[in-house]
Amino acid sequence: MRNPFLFFVFLQFLLNTISDTMYRTHTCGELNAANIQQTVTLCGWIQKIRHLGGMIFIDLRDRYGITQLAFNHETRPELCAQAEAMGREWVIQVTGQVIERYSKNKNIPTGDIEIDVETLKVLNKSLVPPFTIEDVSDGGDELRMKYRYLDIRRRPVKENLIFRHKLGLEIRKYLSEQGFLEIETPFLVNSTPEGARDFLVPSRMNPGEFYALPQSPQTLKQLLMISGMDRYFQIVRCFRDEDLRADRQPEFTQIDCEMSFIEQEDILQMFEGLVKDIFKKFKNIDIEPIERITWADAMKYYGSDKPDARFGMRFVELNDLLQHKDFKVFNEAELVAGIKVDGCGNYSRKQLDGLVEFVKSPQVGAGGLVYILCNADGTFKSSVDKFYDQADLKAVAERCEAKAGDLILIMSGKAMKTRKQLGTLRLEMGDRLGLRKAGEYKLLWVIDFPLLEWDEETQRFYAMHHPFTAPKPEHESMLESDPGAVNANAYDLVINGSEIGGGSIRIHDQELQKRMFKALNFTEEQAQAQFGFLMNAFQYGAPPHGGIAFGFDRLCAVLSDCDSIRDFIAFPKNNAGRDTMLPAPTPIDPKQLEELYIDIKPIPNGK
Ligand code: ASP
């Protein structure tokens, strides 16, 4: 086409044809004063209809924002009649001119303009939604979950999903730049009885046999290391059939990672880098080098393997100071320990009784609580004044570094149990005093976990992390003689008292792996039957390797100062493990069961 004029006409024709067939020229979130006088076409959902004098105003919403539409009774009476017949959540398409708004809305990016609507087309009607699609909805949890597709139209939920997407993108970018490859592993795998319960999937083609959905791709990522893939990651769904708590879901997402030819230090450095990058990009916070604490110290000072270190209140052990008088409760205890609560020395009797009640509640399950009030005049008042004199109490106060006006809370009993109980009380006091501040982040690496955990009920050891975690080399020799004392090369990343990630250096030596299975009470046949595939693979040159997995849903929640991971999952399950929207689970057609040779026994009453 030599003639430039003809070319221009052709281009104009092309553009017209495209815009005729296009649903929209812009989204509802992008128009502003710079677009005034342009003719635009928008599509979206009706958020609100308002009548004001001779005008109708509609807030039109899509994923990107809200734009105000204006209909003038005087100049376009038919359009107004059409608009009046519409309702909330109808899907419409409008064309009109962008004009300056009379009363501007500074709170939204499109607040300076509105659309003087010239044509209007209803693309779809809607029933009246069961709850208001507003930032703060009138719908309860259950109702919003049942209509989750409507809930997602609400800005806070939608923004959580957008945040999740962006976080995932950044993680993929960061890890890819570090040479990690994202490799998918199967969802239909074998059942591994260690750990949580598996979700099982019957195999029609192999009657009587079952797949399991992976609790994590642990063994598969180790096999990828044996394959020589060197650095693997996957943002991957994991499935665990556990009883649910507020922050648990039967399916959840991990950022699963594994590396070869590394030691624990390499992993901590690599993933500290990832965490720093995330905090900088998403919170504009420069994270200091992450403090490390051993598992033993975490338990000793916080009574938890995931301490919320945003505030102090570290435990102080008091056995030597309080076991010399006639107070039987302390004398018989394995551990007497306390916390100092700043500025609560003026607690009333009622407040103190409230704390005693709290520790006796099933949530804590303690027998009682001893308190010492540090009075302004330097004297002390305690709940055990009968047994201890002022000098005794002063010694405790000094050990706790308490000053006048502080409160000391003391618990006692079996060491581990007391630590956990005091840990719960510590968090409660942190909450009451507003010390667990939103927007403040304290990160910790908890290291040197015990390799094994004794279970009283079954009278055997279980792997604290999983059976492939390596003991610390200097503890390897105790695996048979004193298994409970062996520490592992295992680590957790904790943010504000929430376990965000965990991993370990793996056993890559088949002899050591055999010893580990033995410590876990597996016969050689059992180990072969369950983990033969991995042990066989170890015979073909397994490199030293290790890894970590982060809870992606939880990371989203923590970064958003939110308690529930559900808010970051598009279609979550409720506390009974149900999706009330689909719904799932449901009984299955007997024909389908027949095909699978599955015979369901009658379900006992009350189950
Ligand atoms: N697979 C482990 C888990 O799910 C994490 C790891 O060791 O990498 O906890």
C-alpha cells in the first residue's frame, strides 16, 4: 500500500472493526482526569444504584476497580428507565463520554471522573446476592463460603488472591535466578504411613489398590537430587488428612525446595536471601540477619518450638530459689519457672484470679499459678506468702530482673509440660498487653531439633521431622546407644510465632538410612516395603542434599498480618473439612463404588 492516505483509512477501518467487536475499551479501575472527553466502553457488575434528583448514578465494578456511571433523566429518559429496571450484580456494558465529576471521590483512583452513559446493554441479570458485596459484608462465614464466588467479588478477598499471585511470581523469579528449576511431581503417589494420615484414591485399573495424595513431595524431591537436578523447587499442593484447626487446611500449598552439595549453612543463607527479598519487595522492610536459637533454648526460654519473639518475657528458672521451704507443690516439681510481666504489679485480685482461671482452663490445663506483685515501696505480695518471706521473694524478683510495679507469674510441674503451659500464658499476656503488634516482624531460625521423639502410647520413637532427616554428624554414634539425645540437622523458620518453613539435611548414605529406620522400629522388610524405592535409589550415587518447604498460604497470611490462611485460598474448606459450595465430600453413586470393588460398611450412628 504505497499511498499513505489509503493506509491511514485502512488502519482507521481496522480499529473501528476491532472496537465494534471489543467488549470494553478500558477496565473500571483505570480512567482518570487524563481521559476526559474520550468515548469509552466499560463492562462490569453493578455495585450500587443511587437516585439523586434528576440523575441515576451506578457504581460499576470489575476486578480493577469501580467507575461511576451517570444517567441523566432529562437528556436520556429511555436509558434512565432501562437503568431503573436493573439490580445489584447485574452484568452490563456501557458506552459513553468520560466527564469531570461534580463531587469528587478522593478515595478511589477513578474518583475524579464519571461516564456520561450514551448506550447501555445488559449482558446478564443477577439474582439478589445473599449478602452484600462490600468491603465489610453482612454475610456470615458459612454463607460467604457457600457462595465463595460472590465473596471473591469483594475487594479484600480479591486483593488477597492478587497478593498471593504476586508473591508466587516473586518467589518463582527469585528461585529461578538462583538456578532452581520448577519441576512438577505426581499427585497420585504411594501411601507413607509415617506422618499424618493420607488421603487415598482407589485405582480402578488395579482393583483393591490405592494411590495416596502426597503429604509433601519429600521423597520425590530427594529422587530428583539423585537424578542430578541439583536445585529444585515447586509451588505445590500437599494433602494431609488431619483434624483441622483454624490455620490448617486438608490441602495446602508449599514452596518446596531441595538442593544438592550443600550443608545446613548453605540452606539457611539461601532462604534467608529469599525471605529478605520478599520482605523488601512486599513490605519495604529490611530484615536484619535472622537470629538463630536452638530448639532446646526455644523450649527453655519460650516453652515453644515456634516462639513469638516480638516481645521478651523469657522464662526464668527458679528451682534453686523456691524449693527450700515447705511449699510441696514447688518441692515436688521437676521445674519451677516464671515470667516477669512489666508494669502489671498493680493487678487487682480480680485480674489475678482471672489469670489463675485462664491457666486452669482446658486450653492450658495447669493446676494453678503463683504470682508475686512487686509493690511500689519495694515490698512484695504473693499468693504464697504463707511459705516464703520477703527475702525469698526479693531473690526471685532479682533473678527475674523485676522492678517495682512488675508482676511475676510462676508455674511448676513436669518440665516439658510446665514449659508449654507457661508458654501459653506468656502468649496470653503478650496479647493482653498488646505486645504482639501487627506490622512488626520477628524472624527466627530454630535449629538443632531432636532427631527423634518418644511416644508414650506406642512406646517407640518417631522421627520429629521425617525419617530422611540426618542426625548431626557428631551425634551419629549415639543413634543406637542414646537415640533420644541425638540432634538433627533440621531447622524451622518462624515468623511472629508461626512456623513458616521447615527442612533438614537428608541422609544420603544407605547404611545410615538403614540405622535410622531401625531406630524408628522398622524391620528391614518393612523399611524395604515402604521406602525400598528410595533406599534402592541411594545405591546409585546419591549426592549430599537437603531442603526446606515453606507454607505458602501461611506466608501470605503472616505478611498480611492475618490469622487465617483461609483468606488466601480461593476455595477453602471449613473446619469439618467440607467445601460447602461444591459440595464436597459427598456420598458416591454405588455404581462408581462397584467399579472400584469398594464395599462401604454401614456407618455407625453419630459418625
Ligand atoms: N517435606 C518437609 C515437610 O513437608 C519439608 C522438608 O523437609 O523439606 O515438612
